[in-house]
Amino acid sequence: MIYPHLVFTLQEYVHKEVINILNLKLKFQVLFLLAGQFSFISLYLVALTLYLFRNIYAEVGLALPLNGGAYNVLLNCTTKLIASMAACLTLVSYIATAVVSASSAIAYGQNLWSGMDPAWAVMALLGFFCLLTLLGLKESSNVALLIFSIHIATMSLLVIMCLVKLMQSYDSITMFVDNWQTKPTDSVPADIFYGFSLALLGVSGFETSSNYIEEQNTGVFPKTLRNMWYCVSLFNPCKLRVFFCSLNEINYHVFLFSICIIIFVYNAIVYNSSTS
Amino acid sequence: MPLSIIRQHRDDLLAAMGSAAQSGSSLWLTKLISADALLVLSGSVLTSFVGVTGLIRRMSYDRCLPMFLSYTNPWRKTNHFIIIGFFLLTSCLYYIVRGNLESLASVYTMAFLSVMALFAVGNMILKYKRGTLRRAIYTPWPHVVAGFSLVFIGLIGEIIINFTYIRYFLLYFGVTFFIVMLMFSRNRVLKLLIYFGGPKCWKDMLSRHYKKIEDRPMLFFTRTDDPTVLNKAILYVRQNELTNSLKICHVYENERDIPPNLEGHVKFLDRQYPKLCIDLVSYSFFF
């Protein structure tokens, strides 16, 4: 049994998680230096932004239920020139995602097989997906679900291993204190401002849902947006502590895991009650 | 994990965490996490392949990009030009930026924040111009404005933080937009080429192409015979489309449901716009 709105949330989740992995490096570098202890305010601001955008997307999605996102709405309301500007921006972001994801994938892949030449491996990965799409592979909800389950399982395993390690020594706790104390702070509004800009990176994927409206059943689109918002607003403030101690990333993933299960069950109930 | 190590492992942080969490000498956890990350990131590559195919196909149907991009092969019914083109583009880009992926990551962020801001603008215009469209959710104006300003502030912050990378963003956006602009003004470009001349067969080919672009008709589906509505459609086509033929379509169930003045108004409007050939097409269709 496939629950359409659940599936799209999963796809977006996978996408969002990818961006999180990609941007961890950036965040660690900059957010730690810039956002300081006020970054939780920034993260709540992000949740607020997404709350607002959830309705903005839903309104457009219900009024003009066509694929294409920003291109679609601008094409219907303004000239073709402005609409194609939005389309070009979307294209640029697709291109950048593909390249960055492929090369990060290979950076991880080198842990599996270190003899691999990264340049050729990236091209091979891109070529492989080129071939798959040529053969007509669409984004399959089952594949998304599989990736999602493997990811959650691996992350839970990581959590358990880290907890075991933590129990074996007190080093980690002193490290946490050290990391907390080394953070420099600038003026408070500037901290919040930069923190906000950086934290917005973690919420991409929110906009992808509007590119799939035609594939979603009627009335499903607002639900996907709502679920996404739950995820982002619940998890992002939890991720705050990640910046001070990577140990807390573990807490985040434990939390995420439990929340996802709750959302799964909830969605299944909602879906069943709405169809029956 | 101390921050110094975190900074060392910026590319594969989670895997480094895995190895830190292990007490033994075996590296199975690192391998498992790497395999998982490889899988998730590959999923993202697939998403962008599928997404880009959909968007370019739509743009090609709307004639923002060349028509040939939307051709499908008879074998698997996929848009091979888009897919192979995207592969070549991303591979070249990877080759060019090798080692400087942060520039691409920030290009991505800037692009996605601008898309969100434009979406909010689109929502405002939708409220203003198409207020009568039915929708179950209505976002209040202050919310839209607040959402737009927050994203805009975020965009500015991103640009300040990664100011060095904005030129990459402008470069990528500029190149893409240039192609679309070329597509919009393809008639003028062709005219210019014909003007500068060359061998006769070359000029003939250009003229044939030019004719082909202009002969492709646009369709407008109408329910009413209201001349203001028809005129608005004509003005839109004149301003946004490169064509000299517009077909106004009316779909009816019974012949007596056809608006009585439709034919007369279309004939009249046809005479008003000598550069645009306007035809009326009526279809009977049982819903």
C-alpha cells in the first residue's frame, strides 16, 4: 500500500537530508563562528519563514495545480520573460545540486574503495544516472522509501555506537564543554542575522514539492507542505546543539527517528480515514 | 569530537564520526555510513535528473527553449536530448570547478532562495491579478509580505557571507538566461543573419527556418465571445509569442451553446491585427 502524500514527504525528506549532509561542512565552518549561542533564535525564525511559505505554496498550488513551481505561477500572472528568469534559477539550482551531490557521494565512496580516481568516479556516477533516466526510470516512491529506511537504520546504528563509546569514557563530555566555551560572539543582531541566513540552507527541499503537483492527488499538496513544516520546525532547533558538539547530532537523529515514526503512523491513519 | 577534526573532515563528516565511535580496529561502521551516504546522495542525483527533465520539457513546450529538446526517442519514450545534455553539462562543470565545490553549494543556496522569493512575488501577483481563481487556502497579505522579506533577508545574508561566490552565481545564471533570451529573440537573430547574407543555400535555409517559427500557431481556448477577453489574449500573444497565427478554440456540447457573437468578434479582431492571422476553431465534444 502506497500513501501518496507520505511518499512525497519522504522524497523531500531524502532531498533535504542530502542538502543537510552537503551543508554540514559549510555550517560547521561558518555558523560556529558567526551564530554563537543565539543561533536558536535564527532557527525559530527559519521555522516561522517556512510556516509562512507553507501557506504561500499551498495557495498557489491549489489555485494553479500545475507542475513547475515558481515558473508556473509567474507564467500565469506575468510575462514569459519573468517566468523564464525563475525557471533559469531553478535550472541553476538543479545543476548545482547534481554536481555537488555526485562529488560528495564519491567523497564518501572513497572510504569504501580508496583506489578510485574521484574525477572518473563522479563522471561514472553521473553517467550511470543518465543511463537510468534514459531507460525511463522515474523517481519511484519505493526507491525513496528504501533509501529512507536504510538511512534511518544506519543513523540509529551510529547513535547506538556513539552512545556505547560515550559510556566508555568521559572524554566526550569534557570535549563538549570545551567546544561550547571556544565559541566567539559578535553583536547579538548580527549573530541572529547570519545564523538565519545559514540555517535557511537546511530547509531546501521544501520547494521541490511544488514541482510535482500534477503527480500528487488533489488535496495532497497542502498535507505534504504541512508534514514538511513539522519536520523542519521540530528538528532544526534540535540540530542547534550539533554546532557545539557533534555528539548532539546523535540526539538529533534519535529524535528525528522517533518523530518520523509518529508522522508515519499519523499519516497512515489520516490517509485511511480519508479514503474509507 | 573536537572541532579541529570536524574541520578536517568537511567532506565526509558522518563517516569520520563513525570511525570515532568505534573502539576496535575494524572500519565496518565507517564503511556502512559511507555506503549509506553514497546511496542518499545518489538519490539526490537521480532527483535532479528527473526534475530537470520535467522542467526543460515544460519550457520547451512553452518555447522558452528549443523544440528539439522535447523530442522523445521511440525506444523508451524519454527525452534523450535533455538527459544526455544535462549529463554533459554537469560533467563539464564538475571538471571545471574540481576542488572548489563550496562555490557550487553557495550558488545552489542563492538560486534556491531567489526561487522562493520569486514564488512569494508570484503569489502576490496571483492575489492581485487572478483573485477570482478558486482556492481552499488563502494566505493573508501580511503573511506573504513577511515571508518574502524573511527570505530576502536570508538571501542578502547569504550573499554577504559568500560574497566571493556571487560571481559564479551570476555567471551560471547569466549563461542559462542568455540561452533563453536567444530563444526569445531567435527571429531577430535570424533576420540579422539573413541580412548579413552568405551563400544562397545558407540564406534559403535561414528563411525557411524563420517561416517555420512564425507559422507555428498558438491556441487560445475561450468560453465567452466577450471581445475584451479575446483582445487580451491577442495582446498577450503579440507581446510574448513569436507567431503570426492564433487559433481561437471553442469547445461546445450543443451547437446552440456557441456564443452568438463569437464568429463576428473573431472576424473583427482579425482585421484589427493585420500581422496576426486569427482563426476560429470550434469543436463539439461530449463531456
